[in-house]
Amino acid sequence: MQSYPWKHVWITGGSSGIGRELAVALHKAGVKVSVSARSADTLEALATEHEHIRGYPLDVTHEDAVGQTVAAIETERGPIDLAVLNAGFWELSDGNDLRLDLFKQSMDVNYMGVTNCLTPLVATMAGRGSGHVAVVASVAGYRGLPRSAYYGPTKAALNNLCESLQPDLNRRGVKLQVINPGFVRTPMTDKNDFPMPFLMEPSAAVSQILKGLAGERFEIAFPWQLVALLKFARILPISLYLWLMRTFVART
């Protein structure tokens, strides 16, 4: 059985997809896991199936509720050694029919939801001089992608946020990492009506995440083929990049 350095892990967005798969994998390795999501019924079912998993229903957009939940988890189950901030919202954008409510919901869940969690976590972890936080962003944050106007900017913001915080948190004993997955088969990606190159199964994604979390690299990014393509795209001149997006990607 694989062993990990964490006794207690908290995962947000843990009712399905990557979050659920990660919770189950850690549970099988003997780690105590606390899981949060909006669906109380789904969390209860998950906890019933796995004795070391306990659900804490939470909407990460509610700042006060997040602080109360972090306090309750640590009071009831002990210090959080690792927090994986995974709650997310995805909706395809259409440049001909932009919706302000979807811009707001994307930012509220994907970015502010993370900062709502980070604030109490950093306070408690830095106070004891140890802790580990992993923020789930996306390779969609590397550059602007067609149909990703709601989602991509929030993930770019998360990458920037983590880069900004890492030096300070490192000095205070808190390990911070950012996770940038590509396409993973989840309920979130099931709604996509376009080709998803290098699509991964959740189990394969979780294997990459656990390997990265146990290591020291700041960024955990996969699959390598898509990461390499998009990181190369970041250094292209903007005129060339936009031409490629218009010619080959936006039409798919």
C-alpha cells in the first residue's frame, strides 16, 4: 500500500470527478479525509462507503461558512495537513451571446472560492509553522482559448495567485502548489461538444496529482503532451497565436 506524509486531508469539490477519486485513493492509503461539496446527499453516500471519509457540506462562495467549516473540521478531526482546493465551475462561452451571470459565477466559485478557503487555512497553518495547500487551476489558464472566456481567466488568476503567495508561505512553513490538469473525463467535461486532446481518466489524473503532491515541484501539470503544446503557445507572438486559434481551434 502506498503511504503518504499526510494524516488528514481536506478536499473541496469532492463529490465527483477528480475530487472524489482523490478522496477514495487517499482513503485506501489509510489517510483520514474530510470532503466538502454542495451536495450533502452525495457526501453522505461517500462517507457511508468509506469509513475514514467524512463529509462537510459547503458552498465555497460563502466566506463565513468556509471559515466555520475549516474550524469545525480541525476541531472534530485534527489539524488539516493538506488541503486540495478543487471546487470548480465550467461553462462554455459563446462570443455571440455572453452572459454576465456566468462570468460572475465562474469568478465566485473558481477564484473567490479558493481565496475564501486560503485565508483561514493559511492563518492556521502559518500559526503552527506547517501545512500544505494545493490549488487546482488548469492548463486553460496558460493562454486564452476559444469558448473558455468564463473559465480560462479564473484559472489564469489562480496561477498568478499561487506564484504571488508561494515565496511568503514557504518562509512561514506552508507548502503551496498549483495543479494544472488538461482534459479529464468528469461530469464537468462531459458537457463539452468539441474534441478534447489527450483526454485522461480520473484515476490517471489522480495518480499524477498524488505523485506531484508528494514531490517538491511547485507546479503539477499533465498530460505532458498538452502541457508542452500550451506552454510553447505562451511564447508565440500574439498575432501568430490568435491566427492559429481562429484558423484551427475556433472552427473545431
